[in-house]
Amino acid sequence: MKSVNRLQLERQGYCILHQRITAHRLREIQDYCSQVLTNVTDEHRAFFKAQGCIADISDYPMFADVLSDACLTKLFADLALPGYVFSSGSVISKPPMSPALFWHQDWWGWDDAISYSERILQVNLMIYLSPTNVENGCLRVIPGSHRRKHSLHGFDVAYGASMCRVENPEHPLYQSWSGEQAIEVMPGDIVVKDARLLHSTYANTSDAERTLLSLNFNPDFANLPERVQARITHIFMRDRVHKKRGGTQWLNHRRLA
Ligand SMILES: O=C(O)CCC(=O)C(=O)O
């Protein structure tokens, strides 16, 4: 029988696993993330103003401990997602008084029919290290948008520099949309989302920075189509050429109404 979390992940495109990490491991993650944040340059923060900062953890082998933690093994067992591989991860941190993140989804395989199926191809685990709420710019999602159409799918994919730098804060992709849901969590909670889910964040209007560790995994990797496997391998190897390929735009006619 499927767990409640698995059913929610399938139907809503996300679920929240509360307090699954030991206090010791959580402190370690906080310490690792602080180390990463001390190396983030002003140029990086200016470029990724919408995200706050998004620092690749591949430069920090110490995160291997986190990736092999038993809590993640248990989490994937609870979600009935065996055979997963890790592809990429980052430390994301929104400074005080920083803007909203634009609406987007993390999946890139829209050229493959499998992207329009029930199969969960990629999950993003977000391990929050600070309490989050609307005031400090928490995550917001459109439940069900990993499979069903939403007006936001009508916008061209907008991951470019201009959106990251927030050159036009009035752009509709930074605004609130019908059906959005705020995801407020506590340190140690893990938000698991299907990479196809539309998400963004509110602006951080508080006087405190808020941080999370974001990890991407591909369940049942061995049975993914070969070209999807190849692209995941490129991402893992940090071969940024994958960004120049097609498939980052969802095809509306193939989504559920
Ligand atoms: O900052 C967050 O809470 C989430 C950020 C996120 O989902 C992203 O950068 O894609």
C-alpha cells in the first residue's frame, strides 16, 4: 500500500516530511552550508538576486556524508522510489529584504513522452535550515501543476539572466497567482517535490537570511530512457551544455486539462 506521503507526491506534486533528520546531522548540514555561504561572491549574489544565492555543492565533497545519510534512504523507502541516483545539489539562501523568485519548474525533459506520464522522474529534496513563512520568502507551489495545465504554463520559459537578476520586478512571473499555496516549514523539515511542479518564492521582507539545502535525485534511473539518462549524467558531471539543448519548454497540448 502506498504511504500518505507518496500519494500526496503523486497527486499534488509535493509532500512535506517533518523532522526526519537527527539533530546532529542537521547541525552538520547547517555548518556545511555556512561554509559554502562564506565563499559566495557579490557577483554571484547580484546575478542570482531572485534566488538569493544558489551555490553548487559539487565543490564541497563533505556533502557526501549527507547524501548517504540513513534518513534519506528511509525517505525514499517511504516514498517507494527505489533505484535513485543523485544528480545535483545547491545551497540556496535568501538574504533579508530580497525579492521574490520567479515561477518555474525544474524539469528539462519535455521532449520525451515519459515527461507527460505518471512516472516520477526527478524529485527535489529541500532540507530547510531556517523556519520559513510568507514574510521571510517561503516556497510557494501550484499543487497538481506537475501534471495539469495552469495559466503560468502559457509563459515562455524564463530562466535567463534577466529573470535571475530581477531586471523587471513587475513581471507576472514574480507575482502571486491563483491556486498558489505557501509552504511554511521548520528547520529539519524536508519538502519533496516532483521536478515538474510549478514553484517560486515570496519576497523575503524580514531582517533575517533564510537557507536550505536543495538536492536533486532521479528515481529508477536504470529504467529511464537513454537520452534522459545521458542528460542526468551530463548534469552530474557539471557539463553545462545540457542547458543549451531543447526540452526545457512544456508542450501545452500534451498536458492534462
Ligand atoms: O528558496 C526556496 O525556498 C526554494 C528555491 C527554489 O525552489 C529554486 O531555486 O528553484
